[in-house]
Amino acid sequence: MPPREGQEEPLRRLTKVVNGFMSRPDAAPFLEPVDWRGLELFDYPEVVTQMMDLGTIQRKLERQQYNTAWECAQDIKLVWSNCQLYNTEGSELWMIAKSFNRKFEDKFRKIKQEFDVGEDWHDDDEEEEDDEEEDEDKDEEEEEEEEEHSESGDVSGTESKASGGRASSGGPSLDARAQLAANLILLQAQELGHVMNILERECPQALETLPDAEHENHSSSHHHKGHSHIPQKMEIVVDQLDGSVFTKIS
């Protein structure tokens, strides 16, 4: 998709910005897609639903796959926001992403002062998409109501709402699991022992023994998230906790 008329120069400016970031030594984690399988970050696709990296953006710019500079800027912002979403606030990677985002906003602000970056075009497109989504939502609601009538004969007798911000399966949310993992790390030995006893009795599948090499590798990785380490080469796998045990140790 070639750029819209008038977008060539702002896109050229953004190409220079992207190349500038990529030349920095501290930008190494953002150059290619996150290897979440190799790093064993198996919850990464659940947390980060729209992955993006600077290398992908650079290739799209070279192939003229951006319609407007605004569209390209959203992808660049996505690189930083994904990093901050997945990594712990205040961590090294989180702080680098925050700094890069601030630097990019400054550079993009200057580009917007000189050029039309196509923001208005995207606003019009989004309004049309919102109207289409509203129509689709109405159609889905009507279909659900018809199904409820056919199954129970009375819509008022159905219970379809989920509570507490959890998924329909009733399991803990991603935020709740991440918070529990962080809290477990802060427990004192006696408190951690109490949690271990509960898990051994009621949820042994959430306990995992680590070989020495794997344990050391997990402990040193600043990417890892969703598992809380404990002494004696044991690991609490938060994702394996069932609802009742999760509530008990939270």
C-alpha cells in the first residue's frame, strides 16, 4: 500500500527516527520480535496481543507499507507500550521503554508541527469502524436474546454476566496472577512455608522442581514473568493454581 499523497516526507523523517533508535546499543531488545518460546515466556501472547518491534517497522517503511506517518507512529509507540505492559514497572527494560517513548514523542511532535501526518484520515476511518462494530454488537445481542428465549422461555431467568473482571471460565485474571506472583516473592520464609504446605495438600500440580541449570537461568532472566521462585530449587507455577487455592493464598 503506497503512502497517501503528502505523506512521503513525514514517513521519510520517521525512517530516520527509527534508524536512530536501532543504532543505539540499549535498543537491542526491541530490534526483532520477542522470542517468547525460546525465553519460555509462555504467557507473553496472552498479555501482549499485538506484537511489534523496530525491525518490523523498518521493513514496512522500506516496502512502503504505511499509508500515513500517523499509522507508522502508532506502531512505534506500540513497541514501547508492549514492553511496559509485560515487564515489571521500574525494571530496567520498563525504564528504557519509558525513556524511548518520551524521546519519540518529542521527535514526532516536531514532525507534526511541520507536516500533516494523516491523523485526521485515521479519525474518519475509526469513526466508520466504530459504527460498524456497534451494528455488529447489536446484531449479536439480538441473537443471544433469541437463543435465551428458545432455551429457557424467559430471558429474565438467565444469568450470563461475569463478575469481578474475570473471564467467563471463572479463573483469575492476568493482572491478579501477576500480582500474586509479585507478592509471593516478598514473603518471609515462615509465610512461604505456609503457602507451600497449602499447595502440597491442595494443589500439588502448581509446584515444580527445577534442575540447577534451569533454576539459575530462570532466576537471572529479567524477562520472566508469571512464576514465583522459592528456595530449594522449587517453583510455584501461578498459572496452575485453581480458583479456590488461588483465593486462599492471595
